[in-house]
Amino acid sequence: MKNVKKRLISNYTITFLFCQLSVLFPLYSTALAAPSDLETDSASLTETLNDPEANSVNPTKTPSNLEKYSDASPLSPEKSQQISGRCEEIKNRLKSLQKDDSRVRVGLGHYYENILNKFIVPLNVRLIENALPEVKLVNNQNSFADARMNFNTDFIEYQKSLEELIQTDCKTYPNEFYEKLLKVRQSRAYVEEDVIILNRLARLQITLTSSIKESL
Amino acid sequence: MTRGGKNLLILGLSSVLIAITTTGISLMIYHNSGDIYLDRSRPGFLPDEDESEENNQTDYEFSKSGPINREVLEGYLDALEAEVEALEVYEEPFSAEALSDKRLGID
């Protein structure tokens, strides 16, 4: 009787532990799952990527809009005092900006996802099926997918640095706060650059498709 | 305490410990992967009520199979043009202005 009880309890324990672990692994895999990337239904898409001239957009990581920050000079005592004095107000504005950026990111992300998965990729697949492959369109697809990944990555980095900035005590450490603010500005500039590139690539898709239409 | 009671206590404590450990690991992964910064279900980041009106995205989807001719591409271009124009409603997203000294009140 004692042995039966022991066995029952140990079986129950093992089952329970297994259930707990089975909850952990799906969570782990979901958290680590990379965002869904472009679909390539046709293997021949990869065969048409050998034309270096067709890559007309070269996304770079050197944002040119950092020049707008002419006020990125060392922190003067007056500014330091202003930061300390208006710390709460500044933080509230940053929190509001954080929420707004999140909303804009979701909106833009949906559009980019649609453009890539419902327009760019299907057109390339259909062109290949009709024996009309267009290298420039395929390269545009790859550039768009890469730019979208960069946008996701850069946005996460930007939000991380913004979160860190908001958590900094600007009343006590205004200089440190301002230094972090400069880093956040740079991160935001990268995100802005990614958006500019993506919008340009979307316009390029229209241009390239129009030229194919004219040639038919 | 009986042996059964002891075992039950051990079972209870170990299950709580496992739950805390797995939750901690999950949260750590959630933070480190950056998903927390993309998550709009956390407090303070929930979408506003009027936000659903902004996301009027197309249901149009270009089929991956079928003929390619002028008419088909015209329909494609019209839909794509509408989508790209909807993108441009976001005026200067992530512009430098929002984090300028003037906007933050450090001027």
C-alpha cells in the first residue's frame, strides 16, 4: 500500500513537472521567434540576384538628419538648471512621445508588411511564373525586406535608449540625462532614416512596375 | 506531519518554485529580445479608442498566380498607389523635431 502511494505521488510529481516545463518551452520559442520575413515561393527567385546594377537603393546607416541637431553642444549651466527645474515636465513629454512613437510604429509596420507580402512578393512570383522575371523588382524586394528588418531593430534600440533616458533622474543628474538624450536622438535619427528608405523603396516599386506595364 | 502531508508540502513548494523560475525566465527573454518595446498591450501603451479609424488598410491582395497584362498591372498599381499614399499620411515620422531642446522645454 505504501509503495502504491509512493508511486502515485512520484508519478503525479513527474507529470506536474512535465506540464510546467511544457509551458516554458513554447514561451521560450515564441519569445525568440524572429519576425516573419518575406515569403519566397519560387526557388528561381534566388537565381536572379546576380545583377549588381539593378540594386538602385543602397540603405546606409549614416543618418544625414543628425545635422539638424545644431544644439548638440556641451551642456551649459543654464541648461543644466533648466533640466533640473523642469525634470517632471520633460519626462512627461518624453513618455507622451514614447506612446506616440509606439502608435506610429504599429501603423507604419502594418503598411510595410502589407506592401511587402501583398504587393511586392506576389508580383515577383507571378512574373516568374509568366516567364517575365525582373531583376530590379527582385532586388527591390530584398532591399525592402532588409530595410524592414533594420526598421524593427533600430526601433527597438531607440525605445530601449528612450526608456533608459526616462528612468534617469534628471533632477539630480542633468548632465547624464542630457548625454543620454543625445544618444536617443541619434537612435531616433536611424529610425527616421529607415522610414525614409522604406518609403522610397515603396515608390520605386511603383516606378518599376509602371515601366513593366508600359513594355507589355 | 504524515508522510503524505510532507510530500504534498514538497509538491506545493516545488511547483511554486518552478512557476517563479519559469516566469522569471520568460520575463527575462521578453525584455532581452526587445519584444517589450513592441508590445502595445502594456499599461500606458494601449491603443486609443479612435485609433482603429486610422488603420484602414487594404484588403487587396495581388494573387501569386495568373496572367500578366496591362489591365492586371493597372489594378495592381492603383491599389499600391493607394497604400503608399496612406503611408504618407504620417508626416515626418520620427522626425528630429520631437526631441529637440525647444520641444522638450530645455531652451
